[in-house]
Amino acid sequence: MKLTLIFSYVLLLFVLRYGFQIMNDQVTLLLLIGGLALFGFSNRKK
């Protein structure tokens, strides 16, 4: 469970860093919402 949290956090950092570089707001927003949904789902399972 902790591994999933760390993985989603690292993924979020990559999205934030490369999202601005690519400047594709739609994809960045979609990945951000997906990460937040995954975070909420793992919290609900606890």
C-alpha cells in the first residue's frame, strides 16, 4: 500500500516536471486527475 503511494507521488512529480515542458495542458490535467483519483482510491481501501 505504501509502495503505491510512493509510486503515485513520483509519477505526479514527473507529470509536473515534463507537463510544463511539453505544454500539453489536456494531457497534464488528465494525468493529474488520474493520480488524484488513484490517491483517493488507495486511501478509501485503508
